[in-house]
Amino acid sequence: MVLAPTGKAVDVAVREGAGDTGYTIAKALRMLQRNELHLAPSTLIVVDEAGMVGTEDLRRLLTATTAAGAKTVLVGDAHQLAPVKARGGMFAQLCQDLPWTQELSEVWRMRDPDEREASLALRDGGLNAAQRAVDWYRDHDRLHYGDPVTMAHDALLAYEAAKADHQDALLICDTKELARALNRRLHEQRIGRDDPTLVAHGQRIGVGDLIISCRNDPSITVRKSPHAAVTAAPVRNGNRWRIAAIDSVRYRIAAVRLDDGAAAVFSGNYLREQINLGYAVTVHSAQGVTADTCHALLGEKASREMLYVAMTRGRRDNTAYLYE
């Protein structure tokens, strides 16, 4: 059984064969409380992205699995960002205190072996390691520094160039306000003033726009791609979609999910409140996402954990644009 803090992480883990079934941590805890999820000594539970699980949720889960005699394996990176709405740190403490903790020493996401080493140096966080990471990123033109307007302009140009090259490009920011401003700018570049649009979450959206769903909703029908061999996963918080059609009369849109080609129709309150433009996202939202290339717009006071997450999303390359 695979558990994870987000539905998106659950879907990826199950799709990659990490478990037979999967649930979010929140759903598993609800099911345990209602006696709808039964654990046994033969049960193996893998908790993915364990560093993003709040301390209280992790305590409740471990209490239940220990009482049932089930084996629990926590998998994650204690150096990534902690959960936004709950106090974290328990996973990091367990990694430090438990004598049987196993540490993976190789990075597989990035294609460039030298970039893998630079990311590990950034992760370690010591003075010498951090300097090695900075030197590598600077020498390979991965670090840029300037005023906010210039850095935003440069990040947008790089993002647009990657998209023109048919890469899955990710644009991430350190604040919601900055992400919203960039999303509006990119929407206006693609959708004309006279093109048909709808308003979702206070933003105009139209055919061709990239959007992101912001809440899990298994009640929305998702049709798998004709080329997919397995049933499509449900709508998840953090899924990225491309709008294929809009119906302004009935207030609904048809969209195709980027990672698996599945299609869904969004309407009503979900469209109104849970759909955002998805060109630019926050670093917290991007945690767990993999793309071809990543362009991160961060303030000069961004934490090491934030920079580490931002510089490890892309397979081909990762670039930071630091503003004053």
C-alpha cells in the first residue's frame, strides 16, 4: 500500500509499481478512524514524500500501523520544504535518530552527472558544499541575478524558448503574487482580447491556456487517453491541463492533462474556485513535479530548501533567476 501527502504523488507511485493500492495520508487517516481501512501484520505501507507529511498526521499514522503490527517504510527527502499548513520535522528527526535509516546517495532525475553532484552539494548545505554548488551553477550559466523586472523578463524568455523547443518547461516562483502576475502575462500573450474566455478564480482563461487543478475531486469523470493502457487517475490537486474547448453558455471547459493525455470537463463551482492558470506555480506547488527544464524566479532571501527544490525539478537543466 502506498500513501503520500498529495494525490498526485499517490498516482505516480502506483503507476510506477510502488504498490497495489494508494491513498493520500488524509484519506487513509479518515478510513482508519472509520474502520474502513484494515491493516494486518502482513501489510507493507510505503509512505512516499514523507518529508511533506505534518508531524501530527505522521504520528497518528505510525500509531495505527504499530498497533496493527504492519511494517511502515518512510521514503522522502528531509532537506526539501516542510508542509505549508502543518508543523513538520518529524521525518527529519526520525532519519537522524533511527539507526536503521538508509540513505540513497545517487540522483537519477537529472541527465547531467555533474548537475547531479551539484544538487547533492546544495542539499548538504555545508559551507564548502554550498560553495561548490554555487560555483558549478554559475560556471554553467544557471545562476542569474538582478532587479525583479529584469529577472522576470529573462525567466519568461527562457521559459518561452523551452516551450518553443517542445520541452515540458516549468516556471516556478517564491510567492503566489508573483506567480499570478506571470500567469496573467503569459495568458495575455496567447489569448487575444476578442477571443472567447471564461473567468475562473478571478482570471480569464481560454482555449490553449495552461491551467492547474487545485483540489482532489474523484467525482469528476476523467477519460483516459486512447494511447493509455491503464485507467486514468482522478482529478488531483496540482495536475496540469491544457484547455481544449470552452462552453461559455453552460460555463464549462474541456481540458487534457499534460502528463498522461487524459481528458476531463470542469464546470460549476469547481471551475469557478479550483482552477487557476498554470504557467507559473509556487515552489511548494512544484515540489514532487518533474519536467524537462525548470526556470525558478526567487528572491535573494530564499531559503536553501526552497532553492534546492527549485534546482532539482528539471531533467535537462535547472536555472535560478534571483532578484534583489
